[in-house]
Amino acid sequence: MTRKRPWYIVAAICVLFTGFIVSVWYHEVTVHQPKAGELDTQATVDKALKDERDAHPNRILIPTGVFILSVEFVKANDVNVTGYVWQRYRDDVPESVSRGFLLPEQVIATDTVVEERYRRHVGSETVIGWFFDVTLRQPFDYSKYPLDTHDVWLRLWHKDFYHDVVLVPDLDAYDSTAVGSTFGVDHEIVPGGWKIEETYFSYERARYDTNFGLADYQGQRDFPELYCNVTLSRSFVNAFVVTLIPLIIVLILLYSVLVLATADRDKAEKLGFNTTATIGAATALLFVVMLAHIDFRKEFTAAGLVYLEYFYLITYAAVLGVALNVYLFSVERGGRALDVLHRDDNRIPKLAFWPLILGFLALVTVIMFR
């Protein structure tokens, strides 16, 4: 029982570390906090524009709505979005005010489409709808991959720079725009590998250091720009199956290499333990991890170090540690360090393998998701 007690302690430590990591993952996957500054009612819109109404009583407000048909990430910082944008122009809006909108973040490409699809006069206003198929370049934070959440947004400008026009969300066009709800998206949308958490409108205050050559340009300081946002969370299961399971298997194989290390010649012969072959096996596992890491990194060339990469780095350290341990264990005794390895047939490194790996993973998890 005495010899087994350390293994029970190690097992308990591993369970605690694993439970902590899984609980953090579960919280990140299941808990979503709605963003501050959402425009979910007419009251919130009026409050956001109160200062503008007081300072610019003649400012023209154009109700604008968005319906998104598809969202697809084509590169790390490029996302393709298709859908409809509509605007309602009252009859008293001067004809000198152009009918239309701009998407300033779109990447100009041959397949970009923004075309008018319908125009209809209803009551005292004209409703105009456009279909769009554009690729937008936006900064995304991948540091928490594969537990990351991204906001894909349509940043909407009115077509005219020189008119004092503000776009406001056409909230009446939706059944519900409550905080945390999903509206304005096709229910049949298939955002491969992603889950839609919510959609919402918001304002961002623009500050530019130029008037774009227009002396009467109205949008240079604290101008409210309308954003239509879609919050997406990554499907953790896909990343787990594709990336984490292979790494877990590599670590299990690596541990089996460490367990084979023995000073008992009869046992070594029976298990086929050989220092050169064992280090060769660890090296082969290292190349497997390196190739997987290189392939993984190709997807995030523009991003910094992401959460999942720490799993690769810790695996590299484990491979190096096991190879070094097997080599030192195989040489003749000499000094206290080697005596520790030879004690109880390399028992201490075998006991420490999983607690060290899971401990470092728990530490990284705390740092990344605190």
C-alpha cells in the first residue's frame, strides 16, 4: 500500500488539474455575456443620439436594416458576408441626398457585389433594398483559440460624405431585437465550425485626422457610425477532435516510452527497452508534433501565440525531457542527480510526468482566461 500511495496522490493531482481545465473550457464555451452599448430599443437609439439631436437639429436620420445570409472566414483577417441592406427615405429627404450606403472595410475584389434589388414607395417614404456579397478585412483576436469568440461586423456609412446624414437601425423591421437575441440572420445559415451567439446594432464614435478634402465634412470628430454585429463562437468539438486528440495520443505514447525505461535487464529484454531505440521513438514523436504545429500555424500567420500553441510547446518540452531522462538513466551512476533517477527504477520522473504537464496547462489556462 505504501508503494502505491504516491500513485494515488499523483492521480488525485491529475484529476484536480484536469477538472480545473475542463471547467474553464466549459465556462468559455457555454457562458456568453451580451456586449455593452447594444441598440436594442428606440429608447437606446434616442439616448445614443441625444447630443447629436441637440447640436445638429437639421441632421438627417436614415433608418437602415441588415439581413445576413452567410458568413465565411476566408483568411485569418478576411471574412466574406452576403445578405441584404435596406434603407427608408422619407419624402422630405432632399433629392440631393444620394440613396445608398458604403462598406468602408470591404476588400475590393472582382467578385464583390453590391446591387439594388428592389425599390418601393410605401406611405410617405421609399424603401430601397440592396443585395451585397463582399469580403471584409477586420482584426480578429485568435489568442484564445479554440475557445475564441469573434464579432463580425458591417460598418455602414452613408453614400454621401458631404451631407450631414446619420444611419439609425431600423428596429421596427425585426420581430425582436432584445439584448442577447439573434435577429437579422438567415436561420438556415451554416457558418462552418461556428455558432451564432447574438446579433446587435451599435454605434462607434469616429475620429479621423483628416476631412477627406471636404471643408464641411461632418464625420471627422465623434460622428456616430452604425455597426451591425454578429457574435460567433467557435465550435470547440471540431478543434478538439482535429488538434487536441492527436496531441493527447502523442503524450500517452511519450509516457509509455518513459515507463519502458528500466534498469532490470530481464524486464528490459522482455519489454524491448533500448536507449537508442527509445530516444529514436521520442524523436519520431517530436517530428509528428512539429509537422502538425507547422500545419496549424499556417492558419494563423498574422496572429500571435494562441492558446492551443502552448499545448505544442509543452509537448516539445515533454519530448525533450523524456529523451534526456532516458539518456541520463541509461548512463552509469555518478552524482546525486543520477542517483535520483536510478532510485526505484526511475520512479520519480514517471510520477512527475502527468502532474507537470497538466500543471503547466492549468497555469497557461489561468493566464489566458483570467
